[in-house]
Amino acid sequence: MKVSQLLDSRRENWRALELLCGRVGGRAFRKSNPAELSRFAALYRAACADLALADAYQLPPGTVQYLHDLVGRAHNQLYRSQRFNFREWGHELFQVLPARLCHDRALWLAFALFWSVFLISMGLAWASRDFTNRVVGEEATAQFEESFSRPIEGRSADESSLMVGFYLWHNTGIGLECFAAGLLLGVGGLFATVSNAGILGAVFGHMINVPEKANFFHFVTAHGPFELTAIVFSAAAGMRLGFSMVNTRGRTRLASLRESGRQAMPVMGVGMALFAMAGLIEAFLSPSAAPYSIKAAVAVVSTGLLLFYVLGLGLTQRKSVATG
């Protein structure tokens, strides 16, 4: 049998595939019955083979074009992406994730460790400049004072736009450092958390005592809540992975790491989102000449949103979704 005759004998299959494309395309693909989907897939594969034969034997251009269109249409139906499901994403973002954060022991350990070290370091730096010099270094301390020696008077929109990239790169780098350190059996994450908390606390404590303190707090207040919380989230995600290789709960290390990864990645994702929001605030609002009251209000609202998301939403969900 000639190729042209073979393809002519298959025209009924082409018409059947065309009809199925119309029916399947008129409703959600996943709602079609299994037998219909199976026949659709078989007819699609057969049409692909027919198209290859038509191309190879240079059949009439009209036949080849028809098969091209039919195969393309069927392919789009069979492999099309699913619609964005707002209900499922809403459930994940506003119910499952807050509950996981609220009941995540690694997160609360990182939170307690970071803020206790931060406050202790801030108090020691406030009481003694020598402490700041030992923790931060004399040169870095002098640079901080010089950086905030001039009032915050704003900068151009172009310069702020350029600084967004720098802040995102710098802040995210700190988060990734804390996250990666946590992989060292969790101990590295503890060290990174203590180290960052100690340095930041010493800087804050020192700047309280110097004439440049008004300029310093005028700059850091607005983006501080998101940025500092993002560091805690990043460290917690890394520590959870590191601890899972020590305490496997009877599973293999690989299985334990996979399970903890499923729990840690959303926490890290929230941390990256917080770094991004902090970067935008730091680039546009923090260096602006806006009144300090506005920047303080942004900090209060940011803190309130964080508490509402983790505690307000998290405590209302069942602990069954907690990470343990």
C-alpha cells in the first residue's frame, strides 16, 4: 500500500481526534473520563506518526499543513498548563504555611537565640565602646559613624532604583550564608545566627551613644523588622536541615533530609520574600527625607503583619500541619 493510500485510510482517525479536541477543549481537561483521555492520547500519537510520514514522503502541502495544525492543537490540549488555582494557593499561603511557621521549633530556637544575643550585644556595646571595637572592629565602627554623619535628605529615583539590586544581593547573601551554615549539622546555623546577632546588636548599641544616632535610626527603622526577621527565618531553615541529619527519627539520613527539606523550603521562601520587601523599603523609603514618624509607622505595621501572619493565622490552624 502506498503512503498516500495509507494516510487516506487514517482520515477517520484525524476527524475523531479533531472532534475530541473540540470536546476536551470545552471543559477542564482533568474532568474528562479516563476512556476518552486514553483514546485522545492514542489518536494524538498516531497523528504524530502520520505527520512524520507526510513530511518524509512530501505529500501535498495541504495535507501536511492540516496534520501540523491538528497535532499542534492536540498537543496544546494534552500538555497545556493547569490554570492558576487561587483557592489552593490561598489555602497554602494563609493556612498551611502560617501554621507550619508557628509550630516550627527550629524557627523559635533561631528567634530566641538571635534576639537574646542581639539585645545582650546591644547592651554591652552601649555600655562600652571597647566592646564594639572588639566585635565589629575599630575601622568598621568609624565607617559606620562616617556613613551617618550627614542628615538623611533623600536621593534620586534613578539612584534608588540602582540600589535595589545591591540591597537584594547583599541581604539575600546574608540569608543564604545563614541557611548554608545550618547544613553543618545545625551547629553552623547556630554560629551564623549568633555571629550576625552579635554584630548587628553591637552596631545598634554603639550608634545609640554617638551624635549620628538620629541619622542612623532615621535610616534603619523602616526596613529593620523585615530584614532582621528574614535573617532568623533563613537561619531556622538551614538549622532544620542540619538537625535532620543528626536526629533522623529512625529513618535513613537521606530520607530524613528529604522530609526536613520539604518543611524547610517554605520557611526559606518566606525569608527571601522578606529580604525582597526589606530591600525595596531600604532603597526607596529609608534614605528618603520622609518624616521619621512615617518610617516608624511602616516599622510598626511591618511588625504587626509579621505577628499576625505567624501567630494570628498560625495559632488558629490545627497543629497537624506543624513541622514538629
